[in-house]
Amino acid sequence: MSDSPRTLRHRLSASAVAVALSLSGGAALLSLAVPAHAQNAPLVRGLPDFTELVEQVGPSVVNIRTTERVSARPSMGGMDEDMLEFFRRFGLPVPNIPRQQGPQQAPQQPQEQPRGVGSGFILSSDGFVMTNAHVVEGADEVIVTLTDKREFKAKIIGSDKRTDVAVVKIDATGLPAVKVGDVSRLKAGEWVMAIGSPFGLDNTVTAGIVSAKQRDTGDYLPFIQTDVAINPGNSGGPLINMRGEVVGINSQIYSRSGGFMGISFAIPIDEAIRVSDQLRATGRVTRGRIGVQIEGVSRDVAESIGLGKAQGALVRGVEPGSPAEKAGIEAGDIITRYDGKAVDKVADLPRLVGNTKPGTKATITVFRRGAARDLTVTIAEVEPDEKAVAKAPDGQGKSGSQPTSSAQQLGLVVAELTPAQEKELKIKGGVRVVSANDAAARAGLRADDVIVALANVEIRTLKDFESAVAKADKSKPVSVLVRRGEWAQYALIRPAR
């Protein structure tokens, strides 16, 4: 027998209820002994009513249509453009159909074609509208439609692909602007609502809860994850809390089918506002950079070098002439703090640095050779579409030095570096791997790698290496910091027992 709505409000487990049955005057009396903690438990609340929120926020949500100009090409021999595209796409030869005879046709003018539909919301009463960058990317014309059916051609003020935030402007005043919420108050399990134009259906309302915060999807920002139904056309629309405040911009979904599968992501509104302020002021976003290539720190590496827990960003490479190189940051350093803020995971560092104004001095804490040290770096500016410059790992040449014998305990044959090799790698010492076998090979080491630290001991010469190997505890994994070309990485050598 199914539970009724009333019993769902007070349902207790059978083990928590003591049933006593007594007979009095022929009547059966059923008494329940309820535990004290259950007596004070709050009642399950009913589902929220979103009607007032829709009335309050709905007028601030807009529909965004974009168009692009495409050149209309005359058909060949009566064959339309779609059929020609079919032959081209599948590599088929275009049939040799005679052209139709007749008067020469004048070149056709470029035509406006619909490009996409998205959503947005009014940021200020004087016509600034926020949406996603991918909604307006490549558009020749942006048309904003309000809930009262008024349409405006919008001007793109600026867009930022890294955060997927864009701001457009329409020529209107007295518009109903949204209220911006405090993302720090948002909690997992909290009810939220979205309004947008999925599949072009204007002013569609969907609701759900916050599934998680600070969700790292590999993008520049940590996302708010929800189970609010988001579909194509919802992009750029607001995510709204129960106070009628915008806490995010609906931006992405996780899907194996192309449709909503219960996982959607929104850009936190505080990050979006920071970007929009720069777009409105200058039309572009300025970000900081220090010039390092980084990766995460595994638990095994963290334990082997004495870092404790897996945290921070491992510096794999430092760009020549970069702020990081000038500050003394080296490949193999683990950045654990930036300007007093903890770098818990690798994605934290680019976000912290990116939000720093270029020219600012910042303190970076690095973990090196078993100890922490503070370095001061002057932040540079990220250039548009800048790509990190790093040479691909290659061979380092051969050294005439003799290999050592004690290194063979780890499966290594190593040799001294030549001054030319040190200059090429821009390092002050180390030993070159001549060959890697057994445990060293299993750890991923290979010929021409350069070992610059072993068991948290800096290695500059063969003598340093011999000493470090002799002192290392062979019953535990031995951490080795390796340079491969201009890249650095940790490896754990596990000697056979």
C-alpha cells in the first residue's frame, strides 16, 4: 500500500517506533513511542511556488536572435546549392551538367540568414543586456526582443570567450533591470529557477536545485551545477534564486544526446559582473599572467616530497623572460599560495592570476626541496589569443662523462652534464639519464632526461646524485624531479623489493 501525502510528512523507520498494544474496555489502543530527536525534527516543506518570481523577474529576461550575411551563389545547371554541397561533402565528382542558356544573371547581393536563438537579461535600465559570448559570436546582426514584444537591434559592446560572457546594448530607457544576488550565500540543495528561450520558445520557465558549487569543468571559471532543465536557446539566460536575484548565467549542459540530461552549468554572476564591467568600460577584458606551464600534484608525489596533501600547481615549465622567471620561479616548484590565497588545485592559479591587474606585485609561495619560500612577481598582461611558448622535448646530446654505479640500484645509468647542455637548458646543474631500466623505466624516465632533484635533495653534480641515492630510503618510493627539454615533472621510482 503506497504512502499517502500525509504519512510522507511524518514517516519514520520501523526500527525507530515502539508499538505497545493494550486492551481496555474491549477497545484496542495503539500508542507510539517516538524518539526525542524525531519529535523536534522539522516537517518536510511543500514544493515552492515560483509564480511571484516569474512575475518579478520575467520582464527582465529577453530573447536574442542573431543573423549573419551569406553570399548567394547561382546554381549550376539548375542544381541547387544544397545538392552541390552534398557532392562536395562526400567527395563525389560534381556531374557535368550543361549550364542553362539565357541572359547573364547579375551577381546576387549577400543575404541575411538566421544564425541562432539565445537568451539574455537586462543588466541596467538604460539598455545594457548580458548574455553568453557564444550566443553573439560571428553575428552580423543581433536582435533583442522584450517580453512586451518590442524589438531592438543591439550593438555588441564586447565579448569574452574565456568566460563566455558578452554585453550588448539596445537603444531604450526605463527598462526593468535584474537584481544581482550574492553567490557566496548560494548553497547546494537550494531551489533555483531559469527563464529563457529553449528551442525558440520565449519565456520558458524551468526550475530545480543547486547540485554543486565551484564545479571545475576545465574552463576559466568554476561553475554552478544545477539540475534545472537547460536546452539550446537557454544559453545566456539568468539563473534565479528564491529571492528573485540572478546568481548565474546559464551556459552549458552535460549531455550524451545533445539534449538535457539533468546536469547543467551556470557562470557565477559575481565573475560575470567583473567581466561585464571591463567590457562596458573598454570593450575588452584585461587579465594577468606570470608565464608558467602547470599541472596538478598527485597524492603519491605530495607524500613523497613532504608536501603532505595533494595541493597546489606543479610548475612544468617557465617561459623565458616571463615574470615567473624574473621572480625566480623554477620548473619543479609547486605553487601553494598566491597573494595569501591557497592554491588547492591546479585550476585555482590561472583564475587568481587572471583576476589580478597587470603591473601589480604579488607574493607567490612555492614548495621547493622540502621547504616553502615566498617570491615576489610582477604580473604581466595576457595578450589576445596568446599561446604559451614552450619547446617540444628533445634529446639533449651526449656527454663524455662516465656513468655511475650506485644509480643502477634505481635502474638508472646517469652522467655529468656538459656546460653546453646546462646553458641550453638554462639550469645550474643536474645529471643526464644515459639509460633507464627496471624501476626507473616503469616510473617513466628515459634517456636524455635530466635529474635535478632526488628525494628533495638538489642535484647539481654526480657527487650530489651519489650522495642522495645512498641516503634515500629504498623501501619507499623515491621522488625524482626531472627536466625533459624545457618541461619539468615528478616521477616516483619504486625499487623492487
